[in-house]
Amino acid sequence: MFGPYEMLMDFGLMSIILVIAHLIRSKVKIFQYIYLPSSLIAGFLALIGGWQFLNVIPFAARQNGPPYMSSYPYLLVVVLFATLFFGGSEKKNKISLKNVVKDVGDTFFYNLASETFQFGAALLFGVMVLEVVFPDLNKGFGLMLPAGFVGGHGYATAIGTTLKNYGWEDAMTVGYTSATVGLLSGLIVGMILINIATRRGWTRLVKDIKSLPDSMLTGFVREEERVSMGRETVSPIALDPFTWHFALVMAAFAVGYAAYNLTKTVMPGKYEIPMMCLSMLAGVVIQKGLDAIKLGHYVDKHVINRIGSWVTDYLVAFGIASIQVSVVVKYAVPMVLLFLFGIVIITLFFLLLAPKVFHNFWFERGIFVFGWNTGVVAIGVTLLRVVDPMFKSKTLEDYGMAYIFISFIEIAVVSGLPILAANGTIMLPAIALLTATVVCIVLAAALNGWHGKTPLAELRTGEKEIVDELAKEEGIA
């Protein structure tokens, strides 16, 4: 019998494994050198110690089939999506698409192009190569590359669940495998690219990656480097500040869940609105409601982000632990081909286009997008911090501004594309996405300049001032 105690015990067991994994990460040099996330280590420990191998970790199990934890990742994704648009009401200046294109157009168009390219190319590869060689593959197989790579375990869960609902039982495991391979390849290939870049003079803000702070290696932040996780926006006498923020997120989750059940009754058939989108919309409605009564600024974005981050850690750990090895073996050859194809096209996209599109700090900006395109934003930030420890290139600031509008396109793609793929509509969305990629690059060149003839190691607009400022600061320090 499965109940609340069994579910809490599963999270308790995974919490123990996460602690052990983080301690291992802080001591094992090879994990430090490739900046392997502790949640990834925890997932592999849980997989090895779980029902498929050693069977020594007592996760709640069904009599037949995988343990109950295989259903946790999707619920965690729904919670994660509920956090996306909470907070930020304290911003005084409204951001318009016009200003984004004007101020950070190269970042906006390059980031959007990198994502539409991966989705479109993967769909096309699935139809024109994998389906020819492996005719029994599911129509949505190619979609699992961007589902895992550019979306990580969150989108792999979301897209995999949709495809599973349309009859492909193995979609979740393929998605989790894709996300795991994406994280590892993003870190390993990313570090190789960084080593090449520092030797060739492509980086501007570091010349030697050996001088990075210990906190990046061990995972433990020393006292002088620590920063605040967020602000207390409500009085603990009335309600704990974390309770306030967590309650808002879980309220959005509950509304989204209820709305999903309602939509299933009023629109039965082969199309549905994913629960994650409904929880996200519920979050938007709750935030707008608070804004309307002048209370929106009491939602602290940093605290909300921390909630989303801890959800993601458990999501990654449970996702990897839920991988069914027999399914991986079953799809081993097409998955290897798909993942190799993904790594190659993402690397070429970065090396061929980033130097031409970005007006300055092309490597720093490009390696961040490379990390995002292979293993979610957290991996992009990890790689960026290696080459830009103080975030002087403004890569994250520009990305944050651009992503406000990219996110709406992304949600539409993640919500609609798997439904189309599951129903056999592949070529039209693939062509549309690749066309959008070309349009983005053309617009980037037209509005923000094309730097095709600028040598890769040559300083660009605004770089010298920042490099000199950093040198001066380091000299004072």
C-alpha cells in the first residue's frame, strides 16, 4: 500500500543520498574538475542502490513495475513551472520587446535561434535518418534530444509525459537519459572548449582557469563569499517568509492540477493542455492578483528562485534514479546516434555563429548558451562562471532580459510540439522552426551587426574598458 508516509520516506531517502552525494562532490577531484552537480551524483547512487541493481535502498515499490518515485519528476515539474512568473513586481521600469531587441538584440536572437535550431534539427534528423534506419521508432523519438538537452530533466519529464499519454510508454526513460547525457556532455565538452579558448586568447576575463575560487570546486561557500538567499517580505510573527512563498507556489500547483482535471472533462480526445502550463498560468494569475491589490512586491524573486532550484535538484535525482536500464539497452543505438548528432550541431552552432553574432564577449556569451543548450541554464551559469567569475560580461543580465520574451515562445513549443509529434505531424513544425532560426540570425545581423571578419582573439566594443577595470580591481585587491 502506498500512502503519504511512503512518499515522505522516499524524499527522506533521497535527501540522505543528496547529502552523501554533496560530500562526495566536495572530496573527489574528478567530479570537481568537471563541475558535476551533486544532484546528478545522487541520481546515479540511487539508481545503483535501487531496485534494478543492488536493491538496498528501500524506495516505495509496486508489486509489478517500477517504484512509485518514477511518478515524482512530473509532479516536481508542475511545481517548478508554478514558480516561473512569481516575483519581479518590484521592477520600476517595464521591459518591452522593442527595448529588448534594441538593447540586447544579439543575445535575444542568438538564444532564440539556438533553441529553435535544436528542436527543428532534431525533428528533421528523427524523420530523415532515425526513422529510415529504425522504422519501428516512435514518431516523437527525435524530439527527445532537445527535450533533454535544452530543457533538462524538467522538459524531458514534461515532453516525455505527453508522449507517454499518447501511447509511448518508454518516453520518460529516453527523456531522462537524454537529459543526463546532456548534462554530462555539456560539462565535459564545455570544459574542453574553455581550455582551448584560454590557450587561443578567446576569453577576455580569465587567462588561466586554475585560479578559480575553491567554492566552485568543493561546492561549499566560504563565509566571505556568501550571499543572501532572499529577503523577508512578511513578518515571521504572522507567517514565516518561506512559508508565504512556498504557499504561493503550492497554491498555483493546486489550481493548475484542478484546472487540468477540468479540461480533461470538457475536451476529451487526442489533444490536451499540459498540467505544467496550467500551473504556470495559475502562478501568473495569483501574481497579477497580488499586484492588483498592491501586494505583489511582497513576493521576493530570489526566494522563489531558490524554491525552483531545490525542486530541480530533487527532480534531477529522482529522474536519473527512475531510468529503466532495460529501456536504455533497447534504444541504445538510436540514442547514441541522436545524442552524438546533438553534441555536434550544438558545438558547431556555437563555434560558427557566436563569434559573428555577439558584439562583445563572444566566447563568454556563447559558452553560456552552449551550457544551456546541453544541460539547462544551471550548466550554462557554471561554464560562464569559469570564464567570467565576477559576471563582468553582463551575459546573465542580458539573458535575463531576453528570456522574458523567449520563455513564452519556449512554453508554446514545449506544450504544442509533443502533441503534434505524437499525432505524426513532424515535417511542418521542423521546417517552421528551422526557418525561424534563419530569420533570427538574419535579424541579429541586420539590427545588431555582423562580426564575421573580426578575429576571434581581437578585443571588441566595450571589452577593453571592462578588462582594464577588472585588472585595476585585482591590482587593488
